Amino acid sequence: MAHAEVKLPAIFGDHMVLQRDMKLPVWGWAEAGEKVSVQLGDGKVVDAVTDAKGEWRVELHPVAAGGPFEMTVKGANVVKVSDILVGEVWVCSGQSNMEWAVQSSLDPQKEIAAANFPAIRHIKVPLIAASTPQTDFKGTWQVCNPHTVGGFTAAGYFMARELHKELGVAIGLINASWGGTRIEPWVPATGFEGIERLKDIQQLIQIKQPTHPQYQQLMEKHLADLEVWSKSAREALGSGKAVLPSPAFPTALLPFTTHGEPTTLYNAMVHPFVGFAMRGAIWYQGESNHGEGSLYTEKMKALVGGWRKVWNQGEFPFYYVQIAPFLYGQEDPLVLPTFWEAQYAALEIPNTGIVSTMDIADLNDIHPKNKQDVGKRLALLALKGTYGREEVVASGPVFKALKEEPGKLRVTFDQVAGGLKSRNGQPLDWFEIVGEDTGYVKADAVIEGSDVVLSAAGVKQPTAVRFGFNKAAQPNLVNSVGLPAYPFKAGEIRIKDMLKEKVAEAAEYEVLYDMDLSKLSGAPIYDVDNSDKIKGTVERVAWFVDLRDSSGALKYCYVSADALTNELKKLGIPTAASGASFQQVIKNARVLSNVPGLPNGEVGDLLNVEFWPGNYGPANGVGVPNASDALYDSGDLIAGAEAGYGSMQIHHHGSNTTLFAINNWNAAQSADIGIGNSTGQSRDWTFTQNAGTYQHKRLRVLVKMKK
């Protein structure tokens, strides 16, 4: 668009803060070919000529902190921007905990009444999504006072207040945040490039570009289909026949438009001020992505890297906030700690820092009201990492090293300042340790200087530790200045070979298959496959499943029986290619397990197998004793021989108990795996999709050959 008069975007407005000691880009619009001059205060006048689109841009020389100044922009008309301060500018972005306002935080009336800081300024970007990068937004800079501060981003304001007091300069906050949003919409298209695990998002973006070959190919086909339809429609209309609907526009080519889709919030809420000189960014987001674990680290790389690319201002500081402990309904307690690991792992991005919130959460409110400490801790990161205050302690204790000692573990921490202590004077909590033959148990934790020494009754030799690894964890370990420790896990969970230790008869068998069940796929990937090597006639077959769940507890189940087939390839994970499909009783069976409720010892002919690669239903189609027609259990009905959901189950039909089940193996993390009966609407683990909850999962198939 060409503009007859000189015009500035909203980011350049009265009461704004400009970044000190840095070149200052200023841009806007005017008539094409028009000369525009810009002057800040009594500084040097800088000229530019608008291009064919009526766009102009100048770069003012760096200015020291100070003000107020006036900026004059001259072209066919004159635009003046007044009450400009020069100091430190920070971009504040994320979802609701960044958008969270001062008026909704702790002690709002007290905070608002005391907010007489005219050198702190704030501009809020409206909540808008766009399919393409925008050039402007509607917003105005506000001066901090009791009448305005209530609507400021609380995390940003409390950071700004600390920085203003410490640095003695103006602080400008650009607030581009929107509650409930994921990280992907905030990432520019270029941010996804080159990140292997985000390749699918990049491809979704690329195909929507008119210059992309696949876009052109799909559009050519669509136009050809429209031409064929148009011809047939005219013929139908001319002969009085009904016209069929026109071909649908290819959905893959439809632009992203909603605030939940990649790039849309960057396009509308960040791109309009990209290039505005600033010191760095703060980020408080993750609740809407918290279930995706390590993938979030890659998305942080896309966000930070993408912003740095488009700003072209080097590796500017990027500080972010750990999302706080929260109960998240019935969700697995380890989902959130796994996300915390992903947030912490993003520190591998240069010039970043993280704020721990383990001690300031509200387990029943996803929006902790204590934004004062969040802002103060963000300010500490900036003072130390950006402003060179080496004496500042900006982090709580951080895991450094783990050492095994007889009957104990010694954990050494960095960032202890003057030493470690308990925040509330009570014994340290939320430390858990695990041994070779135990699950995780609560540890007795004793502070020794910069170390914490851990032990627990019943754990002869601990090998691994986890700290704060629960969505409800609010640990009391802090350093001497009261900053909380960040959650972590460390050490090696050693898996005893329970087959060798607990099943003596296994020595009489040969290993046919051995499989790490984390490698489950449509075509099983066995770690050991002897199906082409073992020769002869099978006398007996055995299956051994051992699992280590999120608690660290090791469960196992061993089943042996007379051979149900002499075709070795049918004894492993059932596939359509192998032709394995069994729904029958197995003879002379024996069971060994450490799971309560399962039989142990000789069980005769009371076991039945359900091995097939396809789909199935809950009806008791073959009349298995004690089986239900309504629940998925020991008597399900095969729905077809072709590949589908898949079942590898052995049941004790005498008590309608599942011994072990491996189902839905087409995806490793969403498979169903269990020993014993599952709870809920299935006894055989169907539809639980729980495989990702196990730390260890292994299947072995053994055969005893006739002599």
C-alpha cells in the first residue's frame, strides 16, 4: 500500500522506550519515492527515500539512556512522537501466565497503589492471528502508574520494577501474549527449518507457499478438475439435470488462520515490531504443550532460533519460566516432570536461562498468583547474564554429579551460593532413590556442604535418584539465598535379568526371540531372531515379559506350555506375514510371576492364548469359560486376519485373569502392554495405550526342542 502521508507503526508512539546503546531502526510508510527524514531529540537527522511500495526505513545512531526526547519524522507532512525514554526494552511473550495481569496477582491493591514508576512503559499487542506476516497492530504505550499498571503483564512488570531499581534506567515492555496458546503459533516459518523432529510442521508450512512445487502441482490438478467439472456442469444444466458439487479446494493448501496453528501469532502479534531494537525476550508458556515431553525442546529451538533469525540482532538474551507444579486431573504424575526436563534441556540454546517455580505453585490453580517472585527471578537472570552482575545469584541449586557410596548416593549441586538448606526447616523432601530390585522409594536426605546424601531402608545399594519428579512436587531444597532447586533425575536404573534369576527351567530352553518393546512397530524389530537358526521339533514354548514402570518397580511374568505350533515364526509378535493366528487353550502350562493376583506354578490346561495381527471385539466368540461378552478380556472375537490393532495375550481363563498382553504394536509409545488385569473397561489392556509409561519393557520367546 502507498500512503500519501508519512505514517509510523504503532510500536513507535508517544511514551515509548527505545533501546539504549544500540542502533535504532525506525520505519514506516509514505508516498512512493518520497524523501523522509527522522531526528531523535537534537541528534543527527537521518534521511531515506520510500520504495515503490511506499515503505521507508532508517537507522538512528545509538543513544545513551535518558530522556524524555521527541522524535520528528518529516515527509510531505510532519509526525512527532513525544515523551520518549531511552533505556532497556524487553519483549514479553507466551500464554496465560505471561498475559496474567498485575490486577490478578498477589496483593493487587497494594501493588497497584505503589506502582508509581513513570520510567516503566508497557504496550500490549491485541490478540490477533494471521495467515501472513502483518505490518502493524493497534496499540499504545502506557506510562506505569496506579491507573494503568493493573493491565500490565505481571511477570514482565515485576521484572521491570527490579531492573529499574537496579539499573536506574527506563524499562520498556512489549507484551505479545495470549492465554491458552501453544508454542507453534509463535514461531516464524523460518524457525522450523532444519529441525528434523519438526519436519512435519515445516512441510505443512511449505506446501502452503504458492511458489512451492507441491502447491503448484496440487493447484494445477484442482484447476484441471474444476475445468472438467465446469464442462459437465454446463452440460447438465443445459439438459435440465442436477449439477454435482464442484471439487473441493485442496485442504493442504488452505492457509493457517486460527490462533492454534503454526506461525499465525508470530505473523500478527510479533512480526509487526520485528527489528525494533530491544535487549532481549522473556517467555512464560508450556501448559498447552506440556504433554509432549522432549519434543518441546525442539520447539523452543525453533522459537528462539526463529526470532533471532528474523530480528537479525544476534543471540539476544532469552529467559523463560518453568511451568509450575499443577495437578492436571487424572494425568500420570510423571508427564509434567518429563516436560520440565524438556524445558531444562532448552538451556543448550546459547544465552538462555530458566526460572524455577517449584516453590511458588498453586496445585489447584494453573495460574499461580505469585508473579512477584517470577519477575524477580527473571530480573536476577538478566542482571547476571545480560548486565554483567557477576555477584548476583540467579539460580537455585542445579544437579551437578552423582556418586555411588556403600548403601548411599551422594548428589552434588552447583549454584548453592553459601550452601544448601531446607526452605521450611523440615527434612528434605521429594528425593526418591531406586535399587536393582526395588522401585523408587522415598529417600532420607542429609545435607553435607554442597552435597545431599541419600539412603533408604530396604534399598541395599541405590543406583539412581530423582528429585521433584511428580506433578504435585513442591520440594523444600533451596540455596542460601532461598532460590529453589530444579527437578532432575540421574543415575542408572539397572535391570536384573529376572528370567535367569527367577526361572530355573529357562536353562533348558533356547532363545527364539528377544525384543526391546520400545522398538515395537508394524513389522517387529527383534534384537535377537533365531527363527532361521533353530532346527527340529518344538516340544515346549515359553514367553517371558518383564516391565519396569514409572515407579521403578520391576514386574515379570513367565508362561511355558506344550508347543502350539512347530512354525517358529508364529511364536513371536503375530503378523499377517507370519500367518500367526491362535485362539486356543494351551496344555500343561506353568506360570511364574511377581505380580499379585497371578497364579504361580503348574496350571494345567487353564490357559488360553489370543495371538493375531488384526482387529477384534469384546464378544466371547469361542465360549471361553468365565469370559465376558462386554469387556475386552480372555474371550475376545477375531475380526479379521489382515493387519490391524493386534493382540498377543495369554489368559488364565480359570479366573479370567490376563497374564500378559501386548497389543496395538504399530506404534511403540501407544501400544498396550501389561501384566495382570488392567483396570477400567478392559481386563486385557486393550485401548490403554500405556507403553510410553514404562522405563523398561522386554519380551523373550523361548523354545525347548525335542531331543
